[in-house]
Amino acid sequence: MKIVILGTSEFDIFCSNAIIDSGSQVVAMISIPQKARPNNSADISLYAKQHDIPYHELEDINSLEALDLLRKYEPDYIFVSWPKIIKTTVLNIPKYFCIGTHPTNLPYNRGRHPLHWIIALDIQETKLSFFKMDEGVDTGDLLLQVPFTVATDNTINDVNDKMNHAAYEGTKKLCKKFQS
């Protein structure tokens, strides 16, 4: 199974590890140039280099250049944690579909900065939702939800770590499901 990763954070490294550990292949990792990345970004190019995975940076994932690049890899799936809207032309590239995630019990608490809201609203049990992406924001059909807990004294970094571990677990489960 050939999978492309679109993202900018440590989250994408956890997903990539799960894909590799499940016996599937990360055929490319694509990020945003450093100057345009969100503040919570990681340099996933180092991970890609260590694992001999082609790495690219694109500012506009919906551009013709990006579409040509994505098509070149002929992915079965694309795992997306891209911080900008993905258009239908990208969603239609993989053989099957694009997979999005959101660290809430979708359809509840859709939208921006979900980890901050989890802490602010004192939500102590949540789920990392994996879904089949569509044109909406966090609106596609659910594929899997992996629960994780948040303690009242957790920092944003603590919650982020818990979400990353749920990402590994969920990505590995999805890959095994897709393989069968």
C-alpha cells in the first residue's frame, strides 16, 4: 500500500511510523516551506531523510505543480494534517481516498485549535477521529475513533503527546484494516 503524507508536524512522524510498522509504504512526505509553516511545526524533512522517503515542500497544495507531484506517486491513500483547505482536485488523486484527522469526538467540536478548546472546556475524555475527507471541514465519514484522556493538570504539550500516540495507534489499525 502506497501512502503520501501531507503535513507539518510531529503528528505526521507518528503516522509515518505507524504506516511503516504496519508494513505499508510512505512514498512521499510533503510539507510547507519553513517561512510559511505554523508555529507548532516540526522539520519532517529530517525524518524523511532518515527513512529514505522523498520529501517536498509546497506552499500551495492545490496548485498544478502539487497536483502533478501527487499524481506522480500514485498513492492508494493520502494522510492529511495540512493546515489549509484541501480542494477536491487533491482529494480525488489517491486510488481510494484522503484521510483526515481531528482530535475530538466528531462531529462535536469541529474547527480550529481543538486541543486548546479541550483544555479550556475541561474535556477529560476525547477521541482522535479519522475520517474520509470531503470538501467540508472535519465533515467526512468516520473511519475510526481512538479515545484518549486529558487530565485537569495537562498542558497543551501533554495533550499533544497523547494525541500523537493515538495517531500512531489509529493509523496502524487503519493500515491493517486497509491491507485486509
